[in-house]
Amino acid sequence: MQTLSVQIKDNYMQQFMNFVKNSQSNITISKDENLKFDPYFYERKKDLEQIIEEVENGTMEMISQEQYNQEIEIFFKDLKANANL
């Protein structure tokens, strides 16, 4: 069995549901709880998986919390300095 995401135009919904009803031995309809709470769940999941892969294979550097804190501190100092210009 395969799972697909299907978008149906409002004016075609009844025809689609009739088709599903007539094909119920071959089609199962269920709501995806992930999409209920976050309509972009699968796009975000794919992006996160790509980031994890890039960190693991070394094509993207992951910095430490300490390095992040230092860089963000420098960023805010620069931002303040430029705001006073």
C-alpha cells in the first residue's frame, strides 16, 4: 500500500468522495494528525533531515553553544553601534 497527499478542489469534493466510496476496497482515507497541527510538517521534516545529513557528512558546520553565544553577542554589539549612527 502507498500513501499520498491529495488536494481536491471544493467543487469536486463530492465527486471524489463518491469515487472513494465506490473504491473502498482499495482506498483508505484517514486524516494526518501532523498536518492538523502544522500544515507544513512534512516540508519542515524534509528540511531538518537534510540539515542533519549535512552536519553528519561535514558539508555544514555545527557550532557550539558557546561559539553561538559569542557570535550573537558580537552581532548585537554591532547592531547597537550601527543604530547610533
